Amino acid sequence: MILARGSTLQIKLGNPALRPQAASTSGTLEEAERDHILRVLERCGWRIRGTNAAAEQLGVKPTTLESRIKKLGLVQRQ
């Protein structure tokens, strides 16, 4: 049961790093997929295969991820 006074429930979150990112109300599914894959790749240092690599974190086969990278036109920043 949730109890609140008034018509608005206010929740204070502690650590800002643990707060969920604001959902974008614009853009396409492909853009959201592109951004998500890019964030995971950057976090993994663009390592696609292996333990804790991007494909494993995304839950896809490395060959599938390589295909998505190519289709989305993702390139590693230097």
C-alpha cells in the first residue's frame, strides 16, 4: 500500500548515480537501440567477444552484435 497526502507522490532518491535516466519521449526505436549499444560498447572498451564483453552484456551472439553495429553505422571514436 502506498500512502501519500495530496494528489502527487514524491519520492526522494539517494545516490544520483543510481537514479534511472530520463526516458526520451522522441526518437525512434532504432535510435534508442543505437544509443544503448553504443553505451555498452564504450563501457566495454569496444570488446565484442568474451566474458563481460558487449555481446554478453547485451544478451546477443557476437555475430549478431557485429551485424547490428554495421547496420547502425557505429564506429569507435579515436
